[in-house]
Amino acid sequence: MTHAPDHPTTARRLFAGAISLHNAVFSQIDRALSAWAIPTLARFTFAAVLLFYFWASAATKVGDGIFGILSPSVGAYAQIFPQKAEAVLYDTSQFSLFEKLVILAGTWAEFLLPALIVLGLFTRLAALGMIGFVTVQSLTDIHGHNADAATIGAWFDRASDSLILDQRALWMFLLITLVLRGAGPLSLDRLLGIDRPVPG
């Protein structure tokens, strides 16, 4: 008398085999690629999408002449402290030394931090700085420039195109990836030994 095949056992074996094959393939991919591909692609994406955005924004904050980088434009005051700038009729002499230093630091940071990320120099620190910069930028847009609800957006809705919550969540993910993974092997960090892996 012959017995019918044990279908549940066969199905379990096929499922276990598929899982084993899946794990073997993707563990090989992870070992071969993730250490260099993830940080390198994150920096490439930052350069392709955000580098010139931040540099163009920083350029609007630079004052006139060769020493404009040391003397931010009226636009810098209006962008960083919009309500105060409007209240004093854009008279920059009405700003405190602290406020002027904040504007100067913000202008320099918007040039320097993106450049460091693209070059892969002090990448983790630069990405942390950019996280702080984007946080302040977003709060200024919401509270200083009174962004409307559509511009602010919302998470977990059907729309994915708001300029603040949706877009900048993706920026933050990119920057957090660089904080956690560093610049990768194709970077000045690796060349200078700043972020070289420690042998286990």
C-alpha cells in the first residue's frame, strides 16, 4: 500500500529552502556592496539633489563685494529672522551682535557643510550639522515665514509632495545614513584615516 506524499512537510521544506536561498543571496550582496555602496550613493544623491540647492540659497545671503561673505545681505536677515527684519523695516543695524553672528554662521554653514559631505571630509560631523541646519530651516519656514498647511504637509496621508514634512523627512533620512555609515571608502575621510574601519 502506497502512502500519499506529506504535502505540509514538502511545503515547509520548499519554504525553508526559499528562505535559505534568499538569506544566502542577500547576505552575499550585503557583504560585497553595503559597506561602500550605501554611503557612496548617499553622498552622490546629496550632491545630485541638494548641493546646488543649498549653495544657491547661501548665495542669496552673501553681501556685496569681495568681502560679502563677511557681511551678509539684507536678504540673509530676512530669511533667517523674517519677523524681526520686517519689524525693523530691514534695517540691519537694529540686529544684535548675537543675531548677526547667527546669520553669519548660517551663511557659512550653508556653503561649507554641503561641500564637506560631497568631498567626504568630516562627513559624520557635517551630516550632523546639516541635520541641525535643516531642523532650524524648517522651524523658521513654519514659524518665521508662516508656511501654510499645504507647504508644511502631513505624514501618513496620500500626498507625498509637501515641501517641509515630506521632502525634508527624506533629506533627514539621507543625512542620518551618513551619520551612521560615514562617507565610505571613496572619500577624503578614508584617505586621511579619519573614518577608517577598526580591524575586528
